Amino acid sequence: MLSRPELHGTYGAVSTTHWLASAAGMAMFDRGGNAFDAAVAAAFVIQVVEPHVNGPAAEAPVMIHDASTGEVTVVAGQGPMPRRASVDTFRRLGLNHIPGSGLLAACVPGAFGAWMKVLQHHGRLRLAEVLEPAIGYAERGFPLLPKAAGIIDVLAPLFREEWTETGKIYLDRGVAPRAGALLRNPDLAATFRRIVREAGAAGRDRELEIQAAVDVFYEGFVAEAIDAFMGSAEALDATGKRHGGLLRGDDLAAWRPTVEPPVTAGYRGHVVHKPGPWTQGPVFLQQLALLEGFDLAAMPHLGPDHLHLVVEAAKLAFGDREAWYGDPDHVDVPLKELLSADYTLERRALIGEHAAAALRPGSPGGRSPWLPPLPEAPPPLEPAWRDQLAHGIPAVVRRTSQNRDTTCVSATDRDGNMVVATQSGGWFSSSPIVPGLGFALSTRGQMAWLAQGHPNSLAPGKRPRTTLSPTIVQAGSGEPLMAFGTPGGDQQDQWTLNFLINHLDFGMTPQAAVEALTFHTGHVPSSFTPRQQPPPVVVVEEGLSEETVDGLRRRGHRLQQVAAQSLGKVCATGHAGDGQVFAAASARGEQAYGIVR
């Protein structure tokens, strides 16, 4: 029994992690826009209404299927580390890892440029139209989500005493607002309005106006405000000390998003596209390649064989992620070998009848893998806000391995256009608000290693490997099928894998596949400061049969059962055949929403 209906329409579909963003995206269809206009409008609304998990300085790998060409491309909305950032820079500060909060981990903001490129080259509507909903919610207010209220409550002392610019926006006379309270961000509304106004001076040409908005952000008043702040401020961070930042205006001026081909592989007669190894995206394809050698459809869904194979494939694929993934503009990532049939066959042979105890990166092309040592888990800090500050992921408290969050936007139209992004970063809990702009900078730099010689080691101008990982799937004939993603940090490519397997192998409808019980392996090291190794358990939502539980334990798996409907928030749109589009959205978290017309 589904908790939400199967949503089919004939014009357009939007699914996002917030109902207000989904409604804003659908409004773009009403104005004559397409899927790209809808996704851009939804993404900017999410920056306003989910400020605890993203903002205008976020990262956004954006995947698109352009119906006019039939091509799938990736708009690389991950900004690089500053020119002034190096391993030696941090070593001289006495640090052995990049703090997950404060100013030191700030990258060039990537989301704004990425969405403008999508709008400029693929949308139909003007800048003011797609930003209007976001400006309205920032100006007139939006209901504060319970998780955001919880984070503000924990961090209220920090916002009152240290990050006072953040306190001006997110505290009400020094007190944390309640969940559901109407929250406004007039500074952010003014920033967006000024971008629209200054870009409008470029004239009536739509594409020139959007290009002018990009220049305003990366070389105009936004970049100037960031440069002034980062050049003078010091902020309390995860180290318990105050540090300045490394990002400057010239870093923003030198960067623009690029458009890249996706990494592509086949699965069960379909074509699956992911962003490159500057994300964790190819790990999804490695898992699929390993699993294609097994007849999952012949196994009981959520039976012990099904879960065992998926978990063991994930361990192997994520072992390779840890050893080999990094920014391919700076390092030689052996992606061809990692996805080759021979390598996959060799790795598949490692999946036995019993649970593997550790990650086992392979040796593609005869190379020797190397994993930097993980730090010991630090003891909890008191008061609670100090413990929150010490960890780079936006969570109320650090208690469960599933406490991960970001956002997702997916949109599809009747012409065959599809777009999906997992936008994250620039959340208010990890970095102070830039005065006058109404948003914080991203701390994505925490994902780079301070270890020379590793593919994901820090270097000036290099992208840290991100967990953000949207997916587009085409039918074998090349026709668009679906675009999907989920919040979830390191677990994104396990929860979305379960969704796709539910649909392709077990024949579930998209909404049923979204709602089905899900799971992941906890063997995967965290990409977030302080880079801990979680307990090596299979984390699974309540509801597994006793037969499956007993079967997994006999195979040597340790189980951690968590609350039902608590892992991930998969959002998907796509084509259902017969000229119809669909939207599916997880009921997990009670905020993701799909809309069709």
C-alpha cells in the first residue's frame, strides 16, 4: 500500500525535497517554461527554504538530457579550492585535516554559475521570472523546518556570541525560533533583487542578461563582499580556534562552470549516466557492473541473497572510490579500467558467501591503491554547539549513521527534457553568514585530504571530491527514462541504487520503488570532517523479515535497524510511456513532494 499516489501527467513533472520548491518549479510550466526553467526556479527556492543544508554558495552537479539533441551532459557546479590553499598552508597552521566548519574550507561557490548556465542555454524564461519565487520567500517568509529549527536551537550560543551576522537572520531577539515559525531573510532577498537589477542593465537579450548575472556574482558586488569578508574576518571553527579564510575575489573571477560529458555504463538494457570522479558518481556504475552478473530478479526482494549481494558490491565499489577518485583535471583517475569488463569480473569474484570485513580497493591497470589513515573518533564535546561545530555535516546531533542531508531537484517535460541535481553546501551551521549577502560560504573543501600523493589530496584550484551524485537513465534506444537523486552524503549512491534496482530488477513503479524499505552498508568512511570510519554494519530500516535478518547474520553481517522510512529522500521524474510524464517523491522526512500537470 503506497503512502502517496502514482503521479502521472502529460505536460511536466517536478519532484524536490521541499514542497515549496516543487510548487515554484511547476509555476514555471504555467508561464510557458520548460523542465530547465522549472529546475532552476526550484533550486533557488530550496536555497532559501532549506538553509540548513544548502544556500547560494552551494555546489550543484547538474545533469541534463536535452531533447533537441538527445545528449546527456553534466554542468559541473563544484567550485575549486582557492589559489592560496595548499597542504603546506594547512600544515603551517598545525592542522592535519581541513576543518569542516569556519572559513578555511571555503571553495568557490559553484551552484549559482551552474544554474545560470542551465537557464542561459536551455531555458526559455527570463532571470526575474525564475528568481521571483525565491525572492518572495526570502522577503515575505517561509515556514521553518523542524530539523532547521533544531540546528538553530543547538547553535544559538554560537550565533549570539561568535557568528553574530548569522544570529541577526536566524535568531529572534537572540532566541531560536520554533519549528513552523515564519522566517525571513531580507539580506538574501536584497542580494537576489540586486543581481536581477544589475543584470537587467545588460539589455533585453535574455542570454546576455543571464551572462551579466553571472558576472555580477563572480566579479561584481557579490564577489566584492566575499573578498572583503574573507580578507578581514576570523571565525571560530571546528578546531576550537579562530581562523581567517583563503578564498578571495580573484578566485571567483577566475572560475566559471564547465559542461562535461557524463560517465556512462549499461545495466539490464538501459544506459545509466553519472557525473565524473570529481564526485562519487562512478561508484554507482561500478556497483551496477558488479550486480549485473547476478540474477537479482530471481531472488526474493529484500531477501538475504538480495541484501548480501548489494552490500558486498557496495563495499568493493566504495573501496575504489576511496583509493582512486579525484578531480580528473588534476590527477589521472583510472576510470576506464575501473569500469572495464575484465576488472569487473576480477572484482565480482571477491563476492563470497560471507560478509567481507573491510574495504578492499582494487589495482586497476596494475596500480597499487593507497588509503590515507582515518583519524580516531573524537570524544563528544560539550556544550552541544561545540560538538556540532566540530563536525562538517549538517546534523542536529551526531548520533546515527543515517543523519545525512542535502537537497534534490528533478524536473521533466513533455518534450523529453530532463534535469536533476543534488545541491548542497553553504549551510548556515558550518560557516558564518557573509555580511550583507544573507548567505554562508560552502565548506566542501573539508573533503580533500591533507595527504600528498592521493588522488583527492588538496591542491590550489582543484575540486575536492564531492558526495553529490545525481543520475539520469535512458532506455536502450536512447529515449529519456528518468532523472533522480537523494540527500544522504556518502549514502546517496546506495539509496538511489536500491531505488533503481527496485524499479528495473523487481518491476516496481517509481513511487513504489521510492517508498520500499531501504538499507546501506556502514563500511564506507565518511567524506566529512573528521573523516571517521563508521561501525561496519548493515544499516536497515525496520521491517525486514526474520528470515532475512537470520540469513544476513549467518553470513556474518552485523545489523543496525533504524526507524522505518528514515533513510534518504529519493526524488525522481521521468517518462512513463504513452506520452506521459511522472513524478515520485519519498515520504521520508515529510517534506519531499512531487507535482505533475
